[in-house]
Amino acid sequence: MRIEEYEFEEEKTLNNLADLLVEVAEQIRAGEKLELPMPTLQEGLIQVPLGEPIETGIEVTIRRHFIHVDFSLSWRRRKVEEV
């Protein structure tokens, strides 16, 4: 599956959000791949291979009615041979 750009937003309860973050943390700790939900109109999962080192970033934006906290993770892509 080739995905050029991917963005996903969904409202979650605090418990649902905590479960999602724990699941992502466990996948990162295992160190093989990260499985992420597809956008709401598509079914399935996106599987992203993990690598080290991982660059991290946190951006906080305060607006009139919302506070946005964006986490970013990035790592070098493994060389993938095309079939």
C-alpha cells in the first residue's frame, strides 16, 4: 500500500485516548511496526515499519476555543525493494 499523505482526526473519550496511546507505546516498544487506523471512510490498518533513532516533537497551539497538542515521531525509512 502506498500512502503519500495521511491525516486522521477523531473525537475520543479520555479512556479511549489513553487506550490508543498505550497501544501505540506497546507497538513502539516491540519495535517492529506501528499499526494505525485508516481514515474513517476506509477500512483496515496502515502498517508502518519502525526504525531507530526516533525523532520526537510536541507542538502546543492555544486558540480561542481549543488547545491543540500535536505529537510527531519520525525515523529513517528502511530501504524497501520494489517488486
